[in-house]
Amino acid sequence: MNQHNRAKSEVFTPSGKIQFGIFFQGVNSGTIWKAAESGSQTDFESFRRIAQTAERGLFAAFFLGEGLRLREHLGRPHALDVVGRPDAQTMLAALASVTKNIGLVATQNTTYNDPADLAHRLASLDLISGGRAAWNIVTTDNAWTGANFRRGGYLDHADRYKHAEAFVETAKRIWDSWETAHGPARRVRHEGQHYTVDVTPRLPRSAQYRPVLFQAGDSPEGRNFAARQADVIFSAHPKFDDAVEFRKDLVERSLAAGRGANAVQIMPASEFILARTDAEALEKKEWVRSLQIGPQQAVAYLEQFWGRELSEYDPDGPLPEIDPVVEETSETRGSGFHGAKARQLADQWRAEAKDKGLSIRQFVTSKTARIDATFTGSYTAVADRLAEYARVGAVDGFNISPWLIPTGLDDIVNHLVPELQERGVYPTEYAGSTLRENLGLDTPVRSADETAGAVRAS
């Protein structure tokens, strides 16, 4: 139902359903790339196989992460990371030809793109996919990443959401500039601190009007940005009680932004380790963790903070007694290692590991495992847990990061999905042909005054 056909609800109403998305990360410590079953992170076959499996399981969306620069390790490209990822929109355009219903979500940065160009490329993906495109909006401001771009490092950290909001508003005005589905289009102008846009859109609306907007920020500024601009927030709050609190917070922010209580859907990041029985699932989890963080990965993780090679230390022995050679870690070590006070942290970690009797490998596993984001258990037990999320509306779905590519969704699709369908909390078919329909989102409606004229950003 279109937004203008129903009043904005002041009270959140659970749908009683959950949906799944798949998040193909690439650079991370959670995906196992060295097992015999592992595929390639660059071959199209890996992407095709897992996207089609997700579609067979009626997943709402296929997400691609973004890596604008290879993570480094001690000043060199990190040999234990994946070697790179194909461009998201290029890959999703290819996947559009081998899928029919699943949404195609491109992670794209507001800092290192041009709004008119990105709006056109996303509109192109939306058209050729029949209305299945989405944009996962991210902001990055560090000069290390920006060195790969003409305007590298020009954006202050405090300005990233201010800049992103002007960017997204400009893109929306471009997509909304058509009087009707087939034209004519209004001219769109924007004059801001970082760029100037004067464009007449070249493409008509897609079947879903415009791409769906996802956003992944979790700071207060990020949550407010999502409440104002996003259709779906990709959250970091999958634990039940935390998810309930996050829902309450987001509803309040959405209402404060003048939107309805159900305006923004929530899909937290998650990992599933499943088996026939709980005992088998726990055994499987141990195997998964042993491959996610092997001896080399464990030592390399500490090297990111120590700022020096630690290959002489036994991964099954205690943490290094020497101090780091850096005071504070930097972007070159990756976002997860950025800004840590290395010497203070090393003291804390040594004390913690000694107190708990943990080796280097055990300690690193405890720090890197997605404990809060992991659902471990039998298909039946996990389905019961997820049904409770659906009942209270804690989330609208889960964005699953598979620990194995390309077969990491097989257990979920073959066993968990049927259990959820039996409980009446998971779709039994796609609701429509567009991502907006399948997510149950309203069609955006903006007035001519909102879409016409110039936009100024300070």
C-alpha cells in the first residue's frame, strides 16, 4: 500500500514475520577461505551459486560489501586477507541476469562518489533488474582510504553524515524528478560545500519507483540519519534483548523525524551455525572457529596492535611480554584496528589472558568471534528462537554473513527455512517482483516542491 494511502502510525506494529538477506563480505575474519570446500572470492561462480541458493530460500536481498583499499599488515597488503573484490554494481548487474526475485544491494560510499553519477548507475541497476536494486549507504572519511581517490581525505570525520545527507537527498531528488513513470523529468540542482550538481535525469523510474535505501551506521548520528533517510537499517544488535531496545530507540527516532513507527525496517548482521542437534551444532562451531582463526591469523591479529612481527611467538602460548612499538594504531591496519591505544590495550589484554588462562589463539578467537551475532543450535531450536523475534517485532529479518562460500547458506535454506515456514513466520513465496514489494515497503511519495529547485548544504 502506498504511503499516501495510509496514515503514519504512531505505534509500532510487529509484522509477525522475519526475512533473510545474505551479506557477501569479502575482507573479514569470519569467512573461511582456506578450507577444501571454500570457493573463490572473485570468480563469478561463487557469487552465482550463493545468490541462487539464497533466492531458492526466498531471501529478500543479496548484499555486497565494499572495500575501497586493501587492508595492510605492517605496511604491506595483508596476505591473510582476500586479494580483492569485484565492483559491486558490475557484479550485481551480472547476477540480475541469473536471478528473478532477490534484491541486489550495492554498498556504495557517499564520500568517494558523485551523487549524480551514482544515482544514474543505481537507477540503471534498478531498471535492468526489474526493480530489485538497493543502495547500502556508507560513509568513510579517512585519508588513507581517500588516497585512492582524487579528493582523498578532504572530509572531516564530524562532517561525514552532514555530507552524506546532502548526497542522499540529491540522489532522491534525481530519482523523484519524473512527473510520471515515463517523463518529463525535472532539472535537479544542488550547491554544497563539497560539490555542485546541475542535472536532468536520463532514466525513467523503475518498477519499484527508486532503489531501496539501506544504512549501517550505529552511532547516534548514524541512527538519526537512518531514521530520516533509510528504508532498512543494517544493525549490529542481533541479541534478543538488545534488538528489542534498538527497535524502541529507532521507533522514537523515526517518529521524531516525522516518519511512521514502522517506517524503517531492521536487519541485524548475523551468523548461523546449525546442525540436526544442539550437540552437533556446538561441535561444528568449534570446527568453524578453528578455521576462522588459525595459528597465522591469531599471531597476525596481535601484530596489528603490536606494530611489529611476532612470528617467534607460539600461537598456543601466552601473549607477548614485549610492548607494542606503536602508541596508537592507524587506518592502515583496517577499520577494526583503527585508533586503539596500543600499549594500554596490550597491558589489559595480557592481564585478561593470564586471568582466563588463554593462549594467543584462544584469546584472539574470543575477541574476533561474532559471539553476540551467532545463532548456534539445532534447526528446531534456532527456529523457535527466531519465531520469538518475529512475535515481538524485535527485528524484521537477519542479514546473514555465511562462514563458507559458496555453500554457507545450504543448511539455512534446506533445513531452517522450512522450520520457520511451519511456524508461519517466514515467507512461502515472494510477495511481488520488486525488492520494495518483497520487503513490504511503501512506495515513496514526494511533492513537486520537494523534488524541484536547488538544494543548498552549508
